[in-house]
Amino acid sequence: MTTRVKGGAGEEMHALVERMYPLCRSITGDGVRATLDIVGEHIPLQVHEVPTGTQVLDWTVPQEWNIRDAYIADGTGRRVVDFAESSLHVLGYSVPVSATMPLSELRGHLHTLPEQPALVPYRTSYYKPEWGFCLAQETLDAMPDGEYEVRIDSTLADGHLTYAEHVVPGQIADEVIVSCHVCHPSLANDNLAGIAVATYLARALAEQNPYYTYRFVFAPGTVGAITWLARNAERVDRVKHGLVLACAGDPGRLTYKQSRRGDAEIDRVLEHVLRASERPHRIKEFTPYGYDERQYCSPGFDLGVGSLSRTPYAGYPEYHTSADDLDFVSPEAMADTLAVCREAFSVLDRNRSYVNLSPYGEPQLGRRGLYDSLGGRSDAKEAQMAMLWVLSLSDGEHSLLDVAERAGLPFDTVAAAADALRGAELIKT
């Protein structure tokens, strides 16, 4: 099964990425708020502000960081490194500095990628007071010895950590969470593409009548997810399934990273959908390193949350560099990621276990019009087998996904058979 994304969704998601791209995001600050304001133009958000110093599990909400300007200027006043050109040029969470110093002293505060000399790296120092600049090795090589003016106009002060939620109400209160991080600066794939896909996934679900309630969490990486968990610990048992979206727009094949459990329903659903779609893909086992799936899957919570990306983190040369730009992500890749999410949640929403109400012998399907309903269908034999398999495995212990996998049939065909049998009062949940 392949869900067709409405025309233009890929281009619209790319335009959303382009709008958010220039903003300087971090784990706190006005860049996060501005990003959420843009997302809020597409879906309604409930924005949460958590004060500095708040204890969240084993962590503490840090001070808020904001930046207005930063540069390195040579003796003529020319800015050789300029924050206005790219938010990557400043070490994230740099404390303010205003000084003049020789290049020999400045070098200790400069970050480059000698093996990728034309690219600017992305570096941060969230929890250790520091300042610095990120620049291309080629730029550094062209800087002569001498005095340089160094200025970072930033503030690091008590404030708030900001995150947001969007809820698509379902038929039941049990929840599926979709989480993405909003703390990276000008990096298009990691993770603006994830934010865009999550936004359009929420819009698509809102047009349906989903079985589960879907909660979208837009939060800074690590400390943001930990904050959400700390503030929702009393109701986290409602979360039955979850998916972290990251690196959703690059040209690589889709990659699904399993939950810590390894056999959670979301794991089985994503594996089934990717395999059935015949898309190039990779399934990875859980590791306690990566994105926020490791917070949701931590032993105390042990939620069934996996992670969907295209090329995984650190798996492509553009990762955490200035090459992760608007040209690196494509409308087609984001549309494909969105389509897989929609297909997976369609399966998840319909995956039930049934009980056969006529379990002694095979019920007569013909007199109930069930065979007649297959007349003229190109897949009539497949649909008939799906009915027989559903009846056979409707023992309250096997789900429709179990049926589809054991029978080697498309999930949609099995779900349609279950609908027909339920309508004829031959099975019930």
C-alpha cells in the first residue's frame, strides 16, 4: 500500500524548512519561540515555558541563551567571520565577549573541520561556560597573524525552556506521541525536515477520525524531552506507541530504529509497512545513543517509541555542518517520509484483535453475502483468503497485523476483511 500525499505537500514542507532555516535555535531562547510561532501558523500549539532552575528528573532547566550579533573582524574592520551570515558561526551557548586579541590566542576558541575544509561545523557548549566561533578551515588558513576584534553579543540569564504540543483527538484517550527536536540552528535535515514532516502529519491526521489520540511534541533535544517526561510522569501510561522524527529530508533510504523493547507494536508496524511498500530501507536495533527515543525508552518509562529517519545521525558527511542546507533536503524525500508515517499510523490505528463469534466450524459466508461482495474484484481470491485467515486467528490473541504477516497478505486487505466480518456479526473486538 502506498498513500498518495496531496499534491504540493513536499514543496510546502520545503518552503516551511526554508522559512525556519535562518533562525538561530538552541535548547532555549527566542529562536525556539520564533520557530514554534511559524509552526503555530500551520497547526495550533500549546506552548509551555518552564523556568530556569526547575528540577526535571535528574536534570535542571538551564539558563536561557539569546544572541543578537557576533563577529571576528580583522585590523581593517572587515568581518572575516559573521554570525549574520550563518547561525552556525557561533559556538552554541557562547557567553558574551568583547575583546581584541592576537590570532595565536584566538585559535583556542575556533572550531573547524580540517578534513572538510570548505564547511562550517556545528558545535555547542550547553553546560560549560565557554565562547567560540565555528568557521571553515579555508577561512582560518587565510587569516594572517595579527590582532582581531572579537565580539559575541549574547545573554545567558535566568529565563525559560520552551516546548510545545499539538493534540489530534482520537476515539480513545490512549496516545501515540510524535516527537521532534527544535534546538538545532541552520541545519535543514537535522532537524527542520523532521519538524516540517511532523507538522504536515498532524494536519493530515486532523482530517481523519483517528482511533488513537496523537500528541505531537516539539521540544529541545535531550533536556526538552526529559522536561516533557518529568511534567507528564503521572499520565505517561497513556502513551501506547511513539515515533521520533529526525533527518527526514535527505536523499538516503529510510531507516527505522527500533524501540528499546525491540518488539513493540510500533516496531512491528514500521517494519511491516517498509517491507510491504518495497521501499529501500534499513531496520536498526535500539542503541542508547541517538535522538530522544533514548529518553522515552529509558528503563523507568520503557515506552514503545522508535525513531524514523532517512540517513541516520552522523551517517552522512553533511551531518552537523553548513552543507546540511536547503539544497540537501528535497520535497520528494520529505513527501516520502510523510507518506510512510501516514501508512504506518493507518496500520496502527486499525490493528485490533478480534474474537470469532462462530468458532465451531467455518461459518457459511455465502448466505451472509460475503462472497457476493467480492464479485468483480481483481483480488477476490486474496480477499476470500483474508476472510478465512481472520476467522481462523480471531481468538482474542492475534492482531490483524499478526494475520497479515502469517498469511502473507497486505494489511489493507486483512483490515477490509475484518470490517466485512464484523459487519456480518461474525467477529467482535
